[in-house]
Amino acid sequence: MLRPLIAATALVFCAVAVPSHAHPLVPGLSQVHSGKSTQGIERKDVMAKSRGGGNHLAIARKYVGKNPTGWKRLWCARFIGYVLERAGRRGTGSNLAKSYARYGKAVSKGAVKPGDIAVLTRKGGGHVGIVAQPPKGGKVVLVSGNSGGAGPGRRVVTERAYPVGRVIAWRRPA
């Protein structure tokens, strides 16, 4: 009789400790219901880390040509946080691109690999993206948000090359 009582207690604890809108396996993720979140994110993205994945580059590439954040301006850092969350990682919690200059672990230019994060300068601020192809020939290919499209308010995620000279930090997610 003791064993069923322990199991029943554990079930009650889980039902009380995990709100219906929270993801039970990946802390910090929320609004996952019946395979999709309220923002239309597939449950398989959210479950990536619980299966041992966490491939944020693959998740980011799914959004090329789209804007999953719903923001119209200055959303590159928000996109990186969004993707990292879906891979079971935490971002910086900031919407500022340069906040990723202190994120994770510093990496030298020669050690950069796909999945690392590059923080760039730009007139009036910064830009951040996930490395798709390491630096070669003075360019680095990034998947980043708010980087292409038909003008302000209609920008999308792209995978494209940026000058290495604009990179101010190379970071590896922890």
C-alpha cells in the first residue's frame, strides 16, 4: 500500500507544481498546448533538448523568410532568444543585440563553428546571429532575424554573409 501512496503523492505534486501553461521538461518554456504554443511553435522544437538535441541552428533555419517574433523593429536579439529557448537553452533575456557579447563562453575567430553566436556592430546599435558557416574569405554566414525583406516592418530571418570586420564578439552557448 505504501508504493501506490507514494506514486499518487508524486502525481499530485507534479499537478500542483507545474502550471498547465508551463512545459514540464524544459524550465522557462511556456504556453505549449497540444503540440503547438500560442505562437504556433511546434512542440518538437520545444522538446529538442529533452531528446538530447538542442540544435538551435537547425531550429533557426526553419524560420528563414519569416518573422516568428511578431515584432516590426529591432528584433534580431529577440529572435536569438526565441530560438535558444526552443532549443532548451536560455538567452540573455534582453532585446539588445549587444547583450549577447557577454553570453555563454568567448570563442576566438579561429575556433568559431556552426551554432556559435556572432555579435556585430551596425550604425546606431548592433546585430546578432547564429553562425551557419565559420569565417572564410573575410565573411561569416549567419542566420539572423530582422535582416532582410521588403523594408521596415516587413523584415524576416535570413541566412546570409556579413563582413567579419563587423564582428565584435564570438560566443558559444553554454
